[in-house]
Amino acid sequence: MPLPPTPPEPIHEPVGQPGEVQPSPDQPPQAALSPEPALLAMGGDPPEVPQPGAGTPDEFGRLWTPHRMAYIKGEGRPSGPGAHEGCPFCIAPTLSDEDGLIVARGALVYAIMNLYPYNSGHVLICPYRHLADYTELANEETAEFSDYTARAVTALRLVSGPHGFNIGMNLGTVAGAGIAAHLHQHVVPRWGGDTNFMPVVGHTRVLPQLLADTRKLLADAWPET
């Protein structure tokens, strides 16, 4: 009786790109490559690295801003109420306009950018004299103080077209004055929607322009009269 024919060897279909060498079926499979390099190449977040310490993870992210410690510690603030105790409003006029962020200088008052602005374009009007109360201004100072406030509004409207303004001063620390010893008036441009979740929830103000650039724009647009 004749023997049955020998069955043919199974054909292994190639997998992968043409010309790619395929592993033999007898070789053990290689370990899968880690997806981390691919994720990083696509702009993904790097993997979390365990860190020793105490605490329980929660749903909140953390935005670390160590540069804010200078403000928290009061660096640059006056050491006392006197004119020669580090008052920034007395120091600024002794600097160049660029270094002092001064927009315009008058005979008795000047306009300066707020170093911690509420909005982009936040300007302060200050007398040169070191005084704390509005009633201490001489008549000539009051007139130029008011005139420079109006000029700031005009320049801001020309440069950035705000929808409105907050204009005013805080007399005394209890009223919110950061530097109560030297009188200054705020001119703050406002736009619809400028109060959103960032300042309200995140306590962070987003400013689209550097102070030096804003100062230059306002200085160039400052009306002569």
C-alpha cells in the first residue's frame, strides 16, 4: 500500500515594510519598545518620576513661581515713610526714562508705569514731592496732577483703544495703598472680558506686552498739551 504524500511546509506571511528582515518563528519575541520616547517626540508630557516625601496626591496642579518671593518679601519697598528711606517714587525720577519706566515728566508731577500692573498700560501719576495726602498738594500741583491724568487717558486711548478706565487713588494703607507715604493716582485701562478665571481663580494676571515696550508706546503717544 503506498504511503500518503508529505504535507507542505506552512508559509509564513511577511509582516512589516517591504525589504524588512522578519524574525524567524523560532526566535523568542523581543520586548516591546517603551512608548515614552514616542510620546516625548510628539510633545507629550514626560513620565512622572516618584519623589520621596510626605503628602497625598490630589486633583490640583502646581505652578511654581519662585521669582514672586522678591515681591512677597517686600524687596524694593521703602524701609520707612521718609523720602530717603527707599521710596520708589522718589528714586524713579533720578533714573533715565527707560530705567525708571517713566512715560512723561512735567514740572511738578510725572507719569510712570506700574511695576505690578492690574492691566497692560496701568499708569501712575505722581508728584515729585514726597507727600502722602491729596490735600497736601499745592494748587499748581493739583492742576498738573489732573492734567497728567487726562493726558494718560488720551495716550492710552490712542495706543490701545480700551473700552473704559478705572481712575483713582488709595489714601492710607487701610484703603489699599501699597506705598501710602507717596501720593499716586492709578489710571487703569479696561476691556470687556479682562476679568476672567486667571485673575479671579488663579490670582494671575496675563499681560501681553512687556512694561518697557508699553512705556515706549505711551511716551511716543503722550500729548504735549
